Amino acid sequence: MFKISSDPSSILIPLSQVTALVNLSPSSIRRLEIIGDFPPKRKLSARRIGYVQAEVIAWAETRTKA
């Protein structure tokens, strides 16, 4: 039987949810990713990527508050 993990470090979210979570555009996220200042995306299949939710949240929490 398949069991869904409730471990936040194993939850993968699509780019659309990442953009809503961190309030940045997809191009800004990709730019930050290229320079190594954003959690890396994970390849899920040939045409699908995801981001580890816990890593994105941890990254967002390290940003300075305006």
C-alpha cells in the first residue's frame, strides 16, 4: 500500500506554488537559482520539475524583512 509522507522535507511543489510562496516571478527564481542563491529544482520526470517545500520556506525565512 502506498503511504503519503507527512515529512515536509519530502514534499515537492511546482514552480507555480513556489512563485506564490516567495512572491517572485519565475524568471527571478531562475536567475537566483543560476547564481546559487535559491534552492535547486529537482527533476521529477522528463518534463516535470519540483522544489522541496521545506527548502523554499527556509530560504524565504532567511530573507531580510523590508
